[in-house]
Amino acid sequence: MNPNLQQIMQLGQQLQAKMIKLQESLDAQKISATSGGGMVTATVDGKGSLKRVQIDPTCVDPRDVEMLEDLVLAAVSEAQAKAHKHYEEEMRKATGGLPMSLPGLSGLF
């Protein structure tokens, strides 16, 4: 086997191992955001999947459900945006800044 190809394969295996650890780490992380001055809190994992929504009972008004829906949406969106930013930062660290959109790399992970 060509020594350069062997080195590339080893680097690929190392990168794949880092990606597996990163995915496990992201699953365990909790990222929260609030809206309405803390009336609604949304918690997502490191991948942005919604895990919990907490609603302060004082903001539940049956005559204004639309406001509550807006607060929930705002908190969830902010939590997911935070998770996405964190995910990108962790990916940059794990790949040493290597863009994952390189041809041939996108299907490896």
C-alpha cells in the first residue's frame, strides 16, 4: 500500500473515532434558552433535539394561547440556534478546521 494512502487512511480512522466521541458528547449535553423574561425555558441536546419545555404557570392564559405559543417557539428556536453554533464549534475542533464538505468526506460520517 502506498505510504501516503496508508497515512490518509489512518487519519480518516482517527477522525472517525473523534466524530463518534463528539456525537456521544453532543447527545449528553443540555443547552437551554428562555423567552418572556424566563416564563418559558426550552432545553435541547447538543444536536438541537428538543428535550424539555418548562412553562411558568403564571403565563398560561386560556384567552391568549397565541402569546404562549410565541414564547415557546422563541425559546425553542433560540436553544436550537445555540446548539447549532456549539455543534459547529465542536466540529471545527474535532476536524482541526478541515471543512467537512470536501468531496469524498461527507459520506464517511
